[in-house]
Amino acid sequence: MSIMNFFLFFEKFLDAQNFIFSGSLVIKIADNRIEISRDRIIVDIYAPHKLKNMLAGSMGSLRDGLKMLNEAGKMLKAKKKTLILKYDGEDVAVMGYNASPGIFGKVEIKSKISLMKLLAAFMQGQE
């Protein structure tokens, strides 16, 4: 999936999220958990190596990945949505509406240590 296709999909996904009036939807993908409510998405990654094949084609280089995060944060903010990224249950980053502005725009790093662990596990293909 190209970056452009990702953003088209992501924007449609955020629009569809408005159909949730109360409660949340939980999706499990390869031992990972995504919880979607009206204004918030929580992505809890337990098995980054299982997501590696799904995400590798869309990100390309690290620079592309960071650009993609920044653009996704801007899109989330514009639609008043928040995405919380977790690794093994611990908050790693907050993106979008409820994120404090940081070095990556609308992406707030909550735990540098957890972020490094997640990146290392993702890059090495092991948990």
C-alpha cells in the first residue's frame, strides 16, 4: 500500500468512526489489539513482528514512516480524533487532537524507553 493510498484509507476510516455513538469496537489482529470509540483509537501492540509484514510496504524508509506519523497526526487533529499507541499495555505515543505538540508535530511521545523497545522489536522482528 502506497503512502497516498494509506492516507485515503485512513481518512475514510476516521469518517466512518463517527458512526460509533457509544461504546467501542475491539479488533484483534495477530495478537495485537485495536479499540475504536467515537473520538479515540487505541492501538496496543503485543507482537510487532506479526505486524511487520503488513506495515513494511506502506512505510518504506524511517523518514517515510516519520512523515506518515506526522501527516496522520495532522489528519487526526483536524477531525478531532486521538490515537494512542501502546506497547505491551504501556502508553508510547499520543497522536492527534489530545496530543501535546512535540518534535514530530501532533505526535506526543509518552515513553521514550517503550518507543525504543517497540522500534527495536519491530526492526528485529522479535518481541
